[in-house]
Amino acid sequence: MKIYTKTGDAGETGLFGGGRVPKDDERVDAYGEVDELNATLGLARSLSMPPDLDGLLQRLQDQLFTVGAALATPMGTKASAHIPTLKPEWVEAMEKAIDGFEAELPAMTHFILPGGTQASSALHLARTVCRRAERRVVPLLREGKVPTEVGVFLNRLSDLLFVLARVANHREGVPDVKWIPEKPQK
């Protein structure tokens, strides 16, 4: 099988289960953002991630493929019966991970700036890509075009990525980069 099909040369792509849409369709935009998010997690994993964080990120990458499939497959089509469903346990596991990782972190006293170690910086980047993906999904959710679980998953994932970025710094002995705003001049 060749990697190129030439079917998208005119600016259209096929959805899973049939139907063609422009490549700038809101559904394609949303699953493209999820694909970018998955790639940023792959980048983060390449930066000397602690083994427990690496394993968690790999599971999240697998789950993001399911998110992408849900976005690429119109609900109610024959094809929708052939894709895996998002599981509530995934969000529950993220919440449990957030709680566990926060227990090892010092309390936040300021807003923090993305930065610190390479791993932390990559996780902050992934968090911002996750937020963008979530923003692209919101119109689809509002219109009832994708399962509500997609929005919940992405919202919780961005929270988890924030905490993981802090953990990556903390475990390397690098403090969070605090945002210290200038005081307004009178």
C-alpha cells in the first residue's frame, strides 16, 4: 500500500466511514489538533522522562488515537460501531494521577511560567496544544457532532499535563518558574 493516495490533492479528505469534507472542515481541524497533541507527547517522551511519567504518556497517546477516531467518524454511521469508545475510567485514572502527583509537589503560591527542564517545557507545550484541541472540539460538542466524553477527556488531560510539567521540574530539583507581575505604577 502506498502512503500517498492523491485523493486529497484538491483539498478534501475522507472521513472514517465515508463522506468527503474540505481539509479545513471543523472536524478535520479538531482531529488534526489531537494528532499534533499526540506528536507533542511523543516529543516529551523523548526528553528523558521519568519511567512512570513515560508509561503514563504512552497510555495517553494510545487513548488520543481513540479520541482522534471519534472525531474522524461521524456519530451514527456504520463506521462508528467499529471504533473503540472513550472510557470513563480514562478520566478517572487521570484524576487519580493528578491527585497522586500533586501530593509530591509543593503548594503553588504563584502563577507559573512554562519552563524549567526540557521535559517540563515539552509537557507545558503539550498542555497548550491540548487546550487548543479542546477549543476546536467545543463547536462540535455544541452541535452534538462528537461524544461529550471527548471534551471531558481533553479538559482533564490539560490539567494532568500541567501537573506533569511541574512534577518533571520538581523531580529534577528545578523550581517552578514563578510569574511575578510588575506592580502597576500610580
